[in-house]
Amino acid sequence: MGQEIRVQYDEVREVLQQLQAVTQSLDVALPNNVSSQNVLETMNSLHEINEALGHMLVAYQTLVLKSVERTSNSVDQLQETDNLLAKAIK
């Protein structure tokens, strides 16, 4: 029980902000009309795959942003608890 856990709150928040910025800047737009003048079945399949990939990227982006928000809230709560415990010990 003699070990101490130290959280560098500012560093954690900075990394979370960087992750949020990178995730928000992720370009999830894919070409919509690859097969506009092409009737090949392969092009239709490619278009369907691109659509599915676009939906997955948007879902991934949403999940990462929610994770960043929840982690940030957890860090805030951890710091608040740490401060309250430190005051109680003094």
C-alpha cells in the first residue's frame, strides 16, 4: 500500500484535446458517384463498399469523441476526489 499513483492531469487533458481535434478533423467523405458512367458490377460493389466504409468512419469518429468526453469527465472527477482527499488528510 506504500505505492503512490500520480496523474499528470494537464498532460492527460492535452492528449485528450489532441485526440479530439484529430478525430474531428477526420475527413469521412468518400467519393459518392464513382460509377456514374460505368455499368460494371465491380463499380457498383465498390460504391456499396465506399458507402459502408463512410458509415463506419462516422460511427468510429462518434465513438472516439464520446470516449474522449467520458475520459475527460473521469479525469475531472479523479482530480476533484484527489483534492478532497488531500484536504481531508491535512
